[in-house]
Amino acid sequence: MKNPVAQILFNLCFLSLVLNPHSTISQEVEDEMEFNYEEGSDKGPENWGDIHSEWALCKNGTMQSPIDLLNERVEVVSHLGRLNRCYKPSNTTLVNRGHDLMLRWEDDAGSMHINGSDYELKQCHWHSPSEHTINGKRFDLELHMVHQSLTGEIAVIGITYKIGRPDSFLSMMTDHLQVLADTSDEETVVGMVDPKQIKIGSRKYYRYTGSLTTPPCTQNVSWTIVKKVRTASKEQIRLLRDAVHDDFESNARPIQPINERPILLYKPEIQEEDQT
């Protein structure tokens, strides 16, 4: 840069990102009180794009999430490869953002590798009922593991759950969830959490390009939806909602138009399956 003022501003911006890494975490809003999930409300999903100009993609974006993963639209492939996740334990904080609970990894918790790029794990959060549907079927819960590359690109792993046996990861989190449910605190320190304790249980997954499912509805998000539907208990799902204190029964965005986007379903080849 030949302009010294521009160079100084660039350096200050870069320094702020280094010193404050949470400022760019997955480009999601940290305070969700400015919008809600009530249909017909001025702050409801159909009006998110009108609340702030920078949220305009929520109403006019053509690659929005969530979507219905309909079998008729899905192309089965084997070239995507297994999910390449390399996670490690890191300190975490559980945060009530207004309409959901977010578990934020404070330090390096490892990454996943997609299309030649590494995406660092930043946080996970829950939606009930599920946001994505499969052949029109909505499930009882959906967990999002949000990752971000060094260049700011976002990749999310989505895991759906139906009511059944308790989920082991939520069982581990029960005491911390109860703390937020019983108090007006907005966050509580959890301590060391290994992301590998979030079970996937399947090599098969859907892959498509979409957006964040909350404002600002940022697009070009690489979505990976695990095909296997796991289980969580009714009590675990209820605790996730009770701990938020928002008086809403749901925090799931309505299904968005696919708009001719390709949806891939990765299935390993028979030889690869035989090795497991």
C-alpha cells in the first residue's frame, strides 16, 4: 500500500482481529434479542431482512438455509470422502444468546478439512425442532457445529435428533444447562470440552451450499448434514429450551427455497465400508 494512512488502518484492523478473535466468529449475531421466531411478528422470520439493511439476504438471498433434503433432488456420490475432522479438547463457555444456547470454544479446538481448506471449530448451538428436514420430515432437535477458515469462510455440520435414548454429549452438559435454566445469568464457564464427544455415528452425509439460519443470513456456507438421525431424551430437549428463557416453543427457521441448488449425498464405496 502506497498510502501510509491506509497502511496504518489496515494494520489496526488486522491487530484487532488477532487480539479479539471472537469478533469474526462465524459472522453470527451474538445477541439474538432483535429478532424472534414468531410467525406474523414484526421481528419474525419473514421480516428479518427488513430489520437491518445488513440483514437483507434474509429476504432476498437465493442460497438460504435451511432446506428440505428431498430424495428426488439428491445426487448420490462417493468422491467427497469421509468427514476429515481433527478436534482436540479446549476451554468452553456456555452462552445464552437470546433464542439459543451456544457452546463456544475459547481456544484452539481443532478443525475439519473441506475442499482443500481447514475450517477451525468455533462453537456449537441447538435448534428445536430441527431446521433441516429430510423428505419433508422435521425432527425434534438439530445441533450445528460452526467452523470458520482463516479467510472467513464458514462450514457447518448439522446433526439431527429424534426423541429416544439420552444423548451422551447433552448428558455431560446437563449440570451446566441447569445452571442457566435456574438463573438469569447469560453465560457460565464449562471448562475443557472435547468436540469428539459429539457423536456423529455415520459416514453418510448431505452436502450443499447455503447460509446461516439466523441473521445476517450470510451465504456461501458449506453445509454438511449427517444422514443418521440420532436420539436425545424429551427431558434433554426441554432443558435446552427452558434454559434460554425466551418463552418460545421453537427456534427453527422455516424451510427456504432450494432454487436449483445441487444437493449431494455422500455414500462411501463398498470397499471403504467393508474396512470399517
